[in-house]
Amino acid sequence: HPFRPIGAAFLVGLLYLRDGIEAKTIPKSMHMIFSTECNHYFDWQSLGMVHSFKKVGQEGKLTRLMACDTPDYPGTVIAQGENIDTHIHPNWAVHPHTKDSYPAYNKPASIIHWLDNYPNITAEYIIVLDADMILRNAFTADLVGARKGHPIAAHYGYLVGIFPQNYMAIKKKVKNVHKAQQVGGFVVMHIDDLRRVAPLWLKFTEEVRQDKGNWGNTGDIFNDNGARGPPWISEMYG
């Protein structure tokens, strides 16, 4: 099912109830997650996320997904408290099998590990955020129009590799590639949809990284159209 893309100006930090009109339906239960590693850089970002979650009075739970192979890392305490916790998982910054160094593997890998190991996920909708985001107002899945089979994400216009005229080898392997959309950033998705999507998210990320036929025409301005290696935005194509 397709995403409904939302313009960049409508990112998580800018979500507001307009004209004071509130949804009349029963709010859908939500659980927010965001992917990090165990270092000071992500600790500071996690502090901002946790602070904003508390300040706006956001409903549901917030979980820091922390890629960490360091026992007893002290930064775990940053994301702890009422409806706030940290889920630790193996660090995929270097792929455990291919040895490809690409920290963004952690985003889909952390979600897969969380879905498989987190005790008692009860929320109907999962909001996947990036660590450098904050919440400026509380919001709901209803507010952005998410429903089962109909996730919501931000519009990322530079993902030009989805267009038919731009060759990427992986598109031959995706039977419904014509439905691909320029989305990324945050995602609001039903838990059942996320369980189906997460393994494919990692699989296609791996394939984009491993096949040079996927390195050009992506819109990544830093890899010289594939000449400097795989694109940083491989995970977004995944």
C-alpha cells in the first residue's frame, strides 16, 4: 500500500491541531521509537527528544533504540522514566556479514530487533522518528491520517532514483516499483504493516549498498553520482 507523503514543512516538529478542531474518534494507541548509537552525540539528541516528549505531554510511549556493544553504557539512563525507556540491540554500524561500514543499517536493524524482542508491544501505531527530531506539539495518528495499510511519511524530494528515467539496478527486483514514493524522515505506520516492512527495509538497504548498479542516479550529492561509493541515502531507498 502506498504512503501518503507530507510536505517537509509538515514534519513532526511542526504538527499542530488546526483551528482548535480535535478528532472526534477514539485516539489510536501509539508508541514512538527513534534509532541511536551509544555515544555522546546521540545522547545529546536523545535528551532533546525526551525533553520534548515530556514537555508537550505526548500520549503513548517513547523508546530509544540504542545500538550498543558496550556493557553497562551509562547513557541508558537518559531515556528512562514514566512511559520512556531504552531498548539495547547489537550495533550494525558495520554490517555483521558484509563488513560494510554504514551506521544507517541500524535504523531498520534496530526496528527488527525491537519488534522481535521488546516485551508486550501494545500500541496500534508506531511512530518512527529520527534522533535529531523534537516534538513541538502532541499529535496523534488520526491527526496525520494514518490507518492500517496507509502509512504516513514526510516528502523527501531528492529521492529521484524512483523515477523511471533514472536507472537503479534494484528496481528490476521490485515488482511494484512504479508505486515507489519520495518519502523518508518520520513514519507513522500500523504495527502489522511495520512487521511486514521492516525486514524488507533492511534487505533492500543491503542490496542498494552492495550493487554498484544502485550507486548512481540516486540524488545523493555527496557520492559524485556513484563514483565515490554507495549513497548515504541507501537506507531511505530501502
